[in-house]
Amino acid sequence: MLSAAQLDRACGAMLATAAGDALGAPYEFGPPLASDAPVPMAGGGARAPGGWTDDTAMAVAIAEVAATGADLRAADAQDRIVGRWVEWARDAKDVGVQTRSVLAAVGSAGSAEARAAAAALHQRLGRSGGNGSLMRTAPVALAFLDDADGLVEAATSISALTHFDPEAGEACVLWCLAIRHAVLTGELDLRPGLDRLPVDRRDVWSERIAVAEASRPADFAHNGWVVEALQGAWSAIATTPVPPDDPSRGVHRADHLRLALESAVRGGRDADTVAAIAGGLLGAVYGAPAVPASWRRVLHGWPGMRADDLTRLASQIVRGGPMT
């Protein structure tokens, strides 16, 4: 059983993932912005303000299955996730190159074919460490708040459905365990998952985290790579000062969520994905109300959902299934 505050933080993880995604969408593939550049929730091209991209769409597909109470480690649950991704990708214009290649190879065998296609792509190209599995971690974390070992297994397995590279799985483990820790404790810490990684990988990731804390998001010019996407997201969070909590002046600690997401977007390049990744963790710390109301009102995206739908899904996931 979760407390009201924990439930609020769980909902925040899903909501802020979408908010970061939509905030960064107009700036995707653009250059870094000045440190004082405004970052409004604006539209761009055919996308209306508040419209989320593939980052949230793929997370929603996972959330829909998790919200039924299914064990995300099970083959049938992963078959349903992959099937939903295939359905979404038919008409989506913003599917990542690696993800589209994998999903195009999926037939009736579902997750088994996806995993095999991801492995074949890695063997053919020699790499498959894009950021496309890290961006969709929030619902995976919410499904295993009571089981850290199960979360490690699920995060690794679901990452491998499209991204064979072990570094993608390791990044997902770190971020999922950080979200879990934040929902349960309200604490912001990326390091609880280090001891869940293979022994020979812990120092590598510890150094990467330290580099992120000493850098700015714009320093990670290759943030389409899962490692620099994680570093860019953590840099935005760690280097953005937490405001003092002073309601009399209209200043709140939770404003850190908005400020850090704006910083993530200013990092440029794959701005929406970095901000979506950061949003999942920030929302898990500060809760749904920390997402500005002006953002929540306009959030929308596949499959015809809005902000309230995301919080409903999150609530169902952590309660173990739909309310009856």
C-alpha cells in the first residue's frame, strides 16, 4: 500500500515524462540554446503545443499493459507491448530509426521476433545503443515498486526488445531504480542502482554520473546515444539549483522540476528525449502537482490521451490493476 504522497509521486513520473517530451518536441534536433533562453510549451510544424512524441507513446504502450496487473517480465505481457508498439508505428511519423527497423521485422511471434531482430541489428551494425529504451522507463519502474530484483529483470528485458546493446539495459536499470527510490522516499539519487549492475560495470557508470554532475546538458553532443542521453538528463537535474521553499514569495522547491526540464531542453539535439528521461525521475521526486498547470492542460498524444489519462494509468499500475 502506498501513501498518498507516494501515489502522487508515481503519477508524477508518468505525467512529467510526457511534459518533458512535449516541452522538448519543438526543439528536437536543434542546436543548444543560451542558458537564459525561454523554453515555452510551444508547438512546431504539425504538432500542437503539448503534443508528446514517440518517447511518451512507447511508454504509454507499456503502461497500458502494466495497468492490467500483468507481470512485465512475462512473454505474454511483452507480446502485448510489442503488438501495441507495432500498431502505433504504422501511422507514427516519429519512430526512431533503430526502433522502426526492429518493429518492421515483428510478425506473429511478437516479443521473441522483436528481441531477435534487435540482436540481429546489433550484430549487423556493431552497435545498438540508442536512447529509445531509456525514454520509456517510467511505467516499468512503477510496476515493480515492491520488487527491486524484479525491476532489474524487467528493465533489462524490455530494453532488449528493441535495443540489444547491454549499455542500454544498464542505463534502464539505473534510471528505473532511481525512479523507484524517488517514488518510495521522495529522494533524488541516481546511485542506488549501481550495485545492481555487473561488478565490472559499476565504476564505469559511477564515473559517467560524476562527469554529468560536473557538466552541462549541452556538453553531451551525442545524446542520441543512451549513455549521453542519461548523462544529459542527469546533468540537467543535478546542475539546476533547487529553489528554496518559500511560499510567501511564491517560490517552491518543486519548481526544480520545471527549471531542470527547461535546462534539459536547452541542451539541444535530442532535446525531447533527454527531457522525457529527466521528467520521469523529476516527477517521481516532486509529484504530479509540480508539473505546471499550464503544461498539464495542453498535454496530449497517442492514443488520444491527455494528462488525466496518464495519471489514471499510473494509479492503476501501482494499485495492481484497474479499480473495480
